[in-house]
Amino acid sequence: MIPVLIAIHVLTCIFLMLVVLLQPGNKQSIGASFGGAGSQTVFGGRGANTFLSKLTAGAAIVFMLTSLTLVFVSSKAGSVTDRFAPAAGATADGGAAGETATADAGGVAPADAPADAPAD
């Protein structure tokens, strides 16, 4: 389900960008950008403003719905970083918290050394 939502979301993003770029600017019409002399007849008598504004609104609604759905679905799955987090109480070097790799000043052997090993 998530790959389908992502595909719809990406296609909607691309479509939304294209529709916004096709909209006419101030005092311009869409037919003029295609090189036509009768600029109002490309999309009908009223021009492209109503047609493209409806396409933009529809694409924006689909974009928002897919965005919210993807956020909701991904929040249920948990964070990606949770899969790679170290266990509780572990340090970056792989040992448990509080352990040292070498004997401390009191001559105590490390925790992973055998109990019968002589202290230095």
C-alpha cells in the first residue's frame, strides 16, 4: 500500500508543478505561450483560467491527502532510526556502561578477563 501511495504522491507532485507552470501570468493568456493569435480559443471562450484553476485545486487536494496519509502510515511503523539504535545501557564501543577496556589503577582486571588470571 505504501509504494502505491508514494507513486500517486510523486505523480501528483509532477502534475501539480506542470499545471502551475501552465497557468497564465498577469495580462497573459495560455494561447500566447503556445504561439497562437487567438489566445482565448485554446481552452474555450473563457480562457484557461477556470480550467487550470480547477486542475490546480484538484491536484492540491490529492497532494494534501496523500501527504497526510503517508505521514499517518509512517508514524504507525515507527522511526527508521529505532532499528539501528544501540541497546539500552550499551556504549558506542560495544561494552556495557561502566566497564573499562583496561585494568584501572587499583589493579582490578577487566570484567571480560578470566577470574583466575593474575592481576598486574
